[in-house]
Amino acid sequence: MSRSSPRATALDLASRVVVLAAISACWATPASAHGFAGKRFFPATLATDDPFVADELSLPTFSRRRTEEDGSPSMDTSASIDFSKRITRDFGIGAEATWLRLEPSGGTRVQGLDNFALSAKYQFFKSDLHETIMSVGVDADLGSTGASRVGAESFSTITPTFFVGHGFGDLSEDMRFWRPFAITSSLGIGVPTRTSSTSLDDDGNPVTEQHPNVLKFGFALEYSLGYLHSFVKDVGLSGPLRNAVPIVEVALEKPINRGGGPTIGTINPGILFPGRTMQFGIEAVIPVNGHTGGSTGVLLQLHFFLDDLFPRSLGKPLIGD
């Protein structure tokens, strides 16, 4: 009796999730509580962070891609849980846990938890007229909370970030078919709590590794078919496609000191299916350049809108209305 390969198993899981999520989430109108600026609904993005504050749960976010570091290829799989909770209407906190499995070519497979992450975000501006949201936040990757065998660092990294989301619903009538477009973006700097680490090589010689500050930039360009049907023109799409959001995300990183290094990142084209209480999204993960290494992978996510699922309890701000 033959056994399925890990790759076949992962693809089979992905296909099953696609079918189930599309059936359960997409034959409904978009959520009504969070991610709105005027008529604009900003869906939860997969590879970059959102500009709004909300009560939400991503369970799971799954990715699989062949990577390459120093000429050594590896098939990397991750599954993460991300929970966000509003303290007030405009301020929220979050926590994330990620499980990793690394399968180096010709080597031994290792798996375990990556470092835990905590975050906080404050939404300081919203314009319903111009469909714009702005926020500031900070993310903390907590050192030594994960397994070193999967590459979890022994030091923490603090990343203050600025977020913005803008819809194009205020364009003129002759550009009405451009109105469903929206863009979200983030800009931050990851600052390690330790500038360098020293270890011994196989010959017992000390080796020092520099930990630079890293400029992190991401954006997502999206086209809301739900916005098209509701506020521009009903073009007759039905079922899951009626409220779907085709999207392209770009996530980039550039070390800026202590030896620096090349820009790396990915381009993620895909599609999101927001429903009334949940969203499903799937994207390809494409290396942006040769320095990034590896090959094209897949990223998918089930995302739950807790403020719509539990509006009077778990999905309600802890303070205020």
C-alpha cells in the first residue's frame, strides 16, 4: 500500500479547505462591523497587516514553499493562529503563534514553534467620505519563546509600524469602474534587542553574526467585486464571485545597517472571499528576486470576524461602546 507524500497531503488539505470555505463563507454579504470607511469594506489581507482595529481570529494561516538559504534548499511549511481584540473602539492588541516544519533537502526534518508575537494598534484617523483609514502600531517578536531548531531567535525584535488604507470611491463618474479599487500599505522598522550574537563554529572558533535594523514595507492592491455590484454596476456575477476581492500583495524587507544586505520579499497574487462572519483567502507566494531564493508556494487563510460572530460578547470592545 503506497503512502501519500507530504506535498500531496498538503495540497489535498488546501483543496478541501478551499471547497468548504467557499461554500460556507462566500454566499453571503460582507461583514458589517469592522474594516469599514464609509461604503468601503477593507478585507483582511494575508501577507501584509491590515490598517484597521478589529476583533478577529485567523485559524489557520497556512503556507508552504520551497526556500533556499546559502545554497541549501528546504521545503518549509507553517501554520499560525492570530488573535486580535479591541480594548476600545480604536485601540486593540493581538497575539500570534506559528508552528514550523522544515524539510531540508538531504537533511533531517525538524519542526516546532516559532517565537510568539504580540502587537498593539491604534486607529487615529478615519474618513468615510474619502474611504481612508490610518493607524500606528507596534509588533514584538519575543526572543527565546520558540524552538531554536526551527530558527527561532534568542533575541526579540520590536517593529513600530504606520498603516494606511484608501479606497477610490470618490473618483468621478467617468472613472466609476475604478472606484472598486483600494490599496492598503504598511511601513515599519524592525529593531532587534541585540545588535549581534557570537557563537562557535565547528572548529571552535568564535563567529559573530550582526543583527541589522530592517525596513519592512508592504502593500496590497485589491478590487472589490462586492463594491462594484453594490455601488457601481451589477454586472451579473453570482455565488462566491459576487463579493470576491482579487488582490495582489507585496511584502518587502531591506536591512539598513550593520552590514546591510539585499532587499528580499514576495509578490502574492490571489483572491479573497469575504462573507458575513468569515473570510477565506488563497494566494500564490512568488519570490520577488533571486536574493529571496526558493520557488513559488501557496498561502491560504480562514479568517473569522469575531465582532460579527459575537457582537455582544467576545466581539465587543472591552471599554466603551
